[in-house]
Amino acid sequence: MTSSAISQEAASALRCETEFLSAVEGNFEAAKGKHFRGSTWTTQTSDELDRLKALLAQNGLHDRELLRSLPSNRRITLQGYERRLLFGRKRTGVAIASVLSPLGHFAAKGGGSAPPVSLGELTDHVRRLVADRKVPYIIGICSPTGFSEEARNVRMDLPNVSIVLVEPDRSGGWRTRAAGDSVDPRLPRIFDPESAKQKVERVTRLVEEHSAELLTGGLSVSSAARDANLPEETVRRGFEEIARRNAELKLTRKDGEWLLFRGAPTHGLEKKRMNVIDRIRKLFSGEGDEAAKINLLAERRAALAQRRDRIYDDIVKLEGKEAELLNAGKAATSMVPKRRLAAQLAQLRKDIARENTKASMLNQQINIISTDIHNLTLIQQGQVAKLPDTTELTEHAVAAEEMLETLKADAELVGSLEMGMDAALASSEELEILKEFEEEKPAAKTVETAPRVASPPMADRSRTERPAAKSPEPPSKLPPLPPSREPTGPEAV
């Protein structure tokens, strides 16, 4: 690892360290006097920058840019005090937000994936942070590379010490949990870098990713909480916010499960006023608001889809058990265990067939409800459009044709009036001048064309004809001959 090729994991760890400490620093300020005891406070910041420099020097790396790009295990320590007597004070508690990264891995030249924090490293880190067991400690430890499964599930119920573990998850959020049963449930929120608004935005992105499921069924709070790695209460609040912003999305509770499904929009639909007779007729005819029917059917479809999905999950588990029994039967060497496994496998396959039958029946029911929802949606869209009937269309077409004919006649009349108006507005003097213009037009043309058609004098013509006798031109280019005169009198004899 060199300064020109910074490890992507190191950059991600530094980003997690910065986001965690920035968010917790603001939460510390808000928790003073509420979750943290004390009347006066002191804040200290520290890091392991010297240890990181030593590790880089051991590996022969002396690059300042590389040093600034690596996490340095920074931490913020908030200490609360209460006044004693006149000038004394007593420490009432310590809150620490600490980052624990594998600095040895990031400072090494070799690559590889960064390891998570093990249980031993976590225990040693807590032991170094707690200096006085008589003072209550609230410690939030963030691991940008995550915790091992053993460290993640540990219960560190230490006296006067509350520990909260924080790590980034795969969905772009944060996983915050208390490392012990005696931790106040309000404390993990203080060390949660993700605000409530960001959680709702993450739930919104999750709903957008599962938008296809909303068209054919619904999305449950429990499944969304597992996918987003969030508490179910947070996901439910996110669903409520999304349903308020989108009129087509509905949130309902069915069989103890909160479901988000797509129904019919209820706003913007005009309701017709009905008298008493129409209301009674509608009551006994079975006709009602299509939007309410669509919402009711969509809710039923979402509940059936959730039930079908649970059956599919059970089938997957049964198929896994079937594979285990089949492998055990193949590996058995005695006939007795083989017969026992064969009986279990036969019964298990019957159970799988029954579950598939249930799922098939639910699919048919969902298909019928979806068809009915589709038909009701078409009826609702037709009612919203309010298209005119045949009589209105015919009347409007005739009226439009008459309007066009009238417009055409009016345009012709206006044209004739404009021509007559031009002549009426001209004075007598202007009309006389216009006549003079018309009389002068032929004379002007004669003057202009006279020089162009004038013939040269006779003498000039004779001079031009003599050379033509020596070198005659083609007949097409010879000038016309003068008119011949017949002799009269004595010359004729």
C-alpha cells in the first residue's frame, strides 16, 4: 500500500470514523443534563496518531499524505461535574465515544481484507478506557470494519459501565446495539450516527426497491426491518410517513403484522351529491365507491401474499431438511437407519406437497382478487375522465361545423369590405394622379426600348456589308437584304 494507491477500506474506515464522531458530538451536547449527570462539563479529544506513525515507520512508510488518509482511532471524552462546597467539584460521570480500527492492518504494506474487531481486542479496549470504577461510564465503541460474531453477541454487564457497540451495515446505515442487559435503552440512540430523518430516507429507498412487491402484494414491517437492519418501530414510522406522502400507499394491521400495500388514491375524487332516493337505491343495489372497494381488496391481497410468502419460507426449510435426510440415508451403512430415514423422508415430502398445494390455492385467490382490482380500477378511471356521450359528441360536431361555415362567410365579407374601403378612402385628386400613372406607363416603355431596336445608318450598313463578301458568314448569321425596287421607265427596257 503506497500513497498513490490508498486502500479503499482505509478510506471507508476514515469516513466512518468522521461520521460517527461528528454525529455523537452533537448528541453529547443534547444529552447534557438529561442522560448525563452534571452541572459543569469538560470535553477532551484524543487519538492514536503517534502509534500509527510508529507502525508506518516500522514498515518503511514515511508519507504524510498516507498518514492523513488513514483512521487514527480518535475519541471524544465528556466528563460531568457537580460543585462541592465553595471551590471543589465531584465527577458525576464519563461519556466516551471511541473508534477502534485495526491500525496494524492499515499501516502494513500488504493488502487483504481488514479484519473485524475480536472479543479480546474489545475487552482490552474497554479496560484501557475505564480508569475509575467508582464513576459511571457510558462508552460507545465504533468499529469501521465491524465486530466478530463473538464480540457482537457478548454481554459485558460490568458495574458502573454501559457499553454500546456501533458498526456500519451492508445497507448503508449503522447497526447500534447494547452490549449488556443492564444498559439503558435510551443510550444506544446517543451513539447512533444516523438521524431519524436519515432512517426514514433509508426506509423510503427500501420501499422503492420493493415497489414490484407492492403491485402484487404488500411489504411487511418485519421483513423490511430485517432488510434495512432497523427496529420495527422505526420502520413503521417510516411507512406512516411514506403513506402520508403517497395517496396510493396504505398502511394497515393484519393478523398482528403491519402491511404497506398499494391501493386506490382517495384524494381528488369528486363525490356526486345524491338525494335520499339515490342513496337508498345505491344501498340496496350493492354499488359503492370503487376506491373503497379497491383498497379493501388490495388489503386482502396483501395479507394473502404475506401468508403465501410465509408458506414459501416453510417450504424452503422443509426442502433443506429433506436434503439432510437424503444425505444421511445415503451415508448410512445399516438397513435399520435407512428405513427410518426413508419413512421420515416420505412423510416430509408429503408435507412439502401439502404446503405447495396451500401456496397454489393462495396464488389462485390472489389472481382472482387482482383481476377484480384491475376491473374496478378501469371503472374508476372511466368515471374520473367523465367522457361525453354520443348525443353530446354529435351536437358538438354540428356546432363546430356551423361555426366554421360562419367564420368562412365572415372572412369573405371582410375581404370585400376592405377592397371597397380602399377606393372609398381615396380622394378625387389621388384618383386623377392614379390615372396619370396608368397613361404614362406605355410612353415610358417606348422611350426605354427605342435605343435598343434602332438600326444603324445606311452608310454604316454598307461598310459593314463589304467585308462580309470576302468572308461570308453562315446563312443563319447574314444580315437581311434591303428591299428590292423594280425599275420603271427607260431603265426597265
